[in-house]
Amino acid sequence: MTETTAADWSAPLDLGAGPVRLVPLVVGYEPIPESISIRGGDPARFLLEPVTAAAIVYERGWVLVDGGFNLDLVRDPVARAAHYDYEGYTAVVPPGDALAEGIAAAGLDWSALALVALSHVHLDHTGGLRLAPAGVAVALQRREWAWLVGGAGRAETVVPGDLLASGATVLLLDGDVELAPGLRALDTRGHTPGHQSFSVALPERTVVLAADAADLRRNLDERVACGWTARPEDAAAAQRAIERLADLEREPGVEVWPGHDPDWPAWRR
Ligand SMILES: [Zn+2]
């Protein structure tokens, strides 16, 4: 097994003038209490939320944003019991391998994968690394990396091995960073210590993938943050993140996509 290493981010990737298309992917589902997704929500009302990812396609290569669950762990009863231990939660995965099939259906090849950009290290985002070629670069905020290597694990709904045993080269970002022409990481920390969202400047519009900084459309419309943060002291940061995303959407031609909204059109099959 190749060792996962970390290094500083250096320069934007040279993949082409800008993204030519964005492929939305739904790679699983999870029941989440409304109170986790939005502060003030009902803790007894469960939403069956899509687990989402996206491929950002350039002339020369593509970037994977997040990747859902590690199916090998979800489908093995012993591994599943070892990694998933919180009440009321289960990973729901469709038959087959939705990520592999979605990438193939989009006509993309893993050998052309230039980068995996992880919004954060929760287990419903890191599992796609199992499909990435060894040594692939992973863009992560430095704060998130510090939280992971500092011991985030089962109790934090993190499967450390998804990244730490992947053999990836983790490239550490400090705040807003241009990853490639037309693709920017946006600091939206709060949900986790180094959460990030991604702005994708497509030919016809700009899409901001909020990930878990805004699970639901309601977070944005009502400017109310997620109801849960990995560290209680990050609640104010989570609120700043939602304000930032809601402000961005006021700019002409910008759409912010909530990361886990069952009713958001891009995530409906
Ligand atoms: Zn999360």
C-alpha cells in the first residue's frame, strides 16, 4: 500500500481554459434528522438525503468533487459495524457502484482524473477515493487535514482510512484557492474545521457546490446554518459560511447547489 503524503498546494492545474461541463452524481442516500441539516429543525423528522458528488470536466482531464461512501466498508457487516456507530444513521447505497457507473456514463476515464477535491472528510464524502488511481492528488483544506490527522474518527463520522490509506498525495489549501481555471475552493468552514465549497465557472453560468455548508435549499433561502458542527465552537463559523454562500447567489449568473437536498433538481434521478 502506498503511503498517503501531504504537501502544500502550489499552482492551479493546467487542464484547459475553463470547465466545459459539470456532471452531477448521486451516489447514495442517508437518513438525516432535519435538526442536523438546519438549526432549529425537528430532531424527529428524518429526511432521506442524497449523497452527492460531481465531476468537473476540462479539455484535458477532470476533477472529482467528493465521492460518497466506501462501498467495501458499507457492504461488509464487520467493517460496517467498526466504522458506523451513531444512532439512527445508516448508509443507503443503490445496487452496483453508482460512482463508477456515473463516471463511465459521463464518458470519463479514471486515468484522466487530475484531482480529487474533498469538501471535508466525513465518510459520506471520502469513500470515492477507493476508485482513484494510487498517488492521485487530493485537495483539502489544511485545517481539515489537521483535524483528520489529529484523530477524528468514528465519533466524528470520519473513516480515516478512506484518505489515510489511499496512497493519495494530499495538497493542503489555505482558504480560497484557484484549483484550475474557473474552479475555486471557497473557505466555508464550520460544519467541520476545514470544510470547503467549490465555485465552478461553466460557459453558461457559475455553479457553487456548497457541500455540507448548505445541506438544503432552506439553509440558503432562510440564511440558517447547519444544525450540527464537529466542534461546538464552530457554530458561528458555520453561520458565516451560509451567509457567504447566500451572498454569492445574489451575483448574476451564480447558482448555489445545496449538498444534500432531496428536492434539488440536479440531484433527482
Ligand atoms: Zn458532512
